Amino acid sequence: MWKGGFSRRTYRNGKEWEELRLAILIRDNYMCQECGRKGGTELHVHHIKPWRESMNNEKSNLLTLCQYCHKD
């Protein structure tokens, strides 16, 4: 069902994803956009519209969340 763009492997583990993830963390000042928690290894880059539905890795669909807010 792959429709091109990032493969699931690239999306999760590839150099392209790591570069994109770093760009989002920098853009969001290494701060959770929900609660304001800063830094640490518990920051996640979250898809606003889920990847499996949108296949969208555009920066406008990504934001930084801490591990606690990402669970909710």
C-alpha cells in the first residue's frame, strides 16, 4: 500500500527522518508544544495527522511533544 515518498523504514530510521526530526526540534526550541517542558531525551516529534492516514511528513504536520503529552 506504499504510495511513494518516505518508506516506513526511512520514516522511522533513515537519515532523512533524523534530519527532519532535528529541524522540528530546533524550530520548536526543544520544547513540548503542549505543556512547555524543555529539552531532554523524552522529546518526540509527533504527526498532527497520523502518518498511516496522511503519509505526510511536511513540517506543518509535525510538532514537538514530550513523552507525557505524546501519550495522551
